[in-house]
Amino acid sequence: MLHYAVVFLVIALVAALFGFGGIAASAVGIAKILFVVFLVLAIASMIAGLIRRG
């Protein structure tokens, strides 16, 4: 999931470099959403791991 967030961020940077503002904004939005999903899943996984050990 984090890999896809980084890929969309790179796409956004390249699009912004070439002047495609709309595509860059969309790619940044997708990257933000994927990063938040990654954080939620990582925290849930960490909590589940702590519960299993306990």
C-alpha cells in the first residue's frame, strides 16, 4: 500500500513538473488517501500483534 502511495506521489511530481496541474492534484489526492489507509492498516496490525502476544 505504501508503495502505491509513493508511486502516485512521484506521478504527481512529474505531472506538476510538466505543468499538468489537474492530473497532479488528482495524483496527490490519491497518494494521501492510500497513505492514510496504510497508516490505519499498520496501526491495526500492530495492535492485533500486541493482543495476540498478551
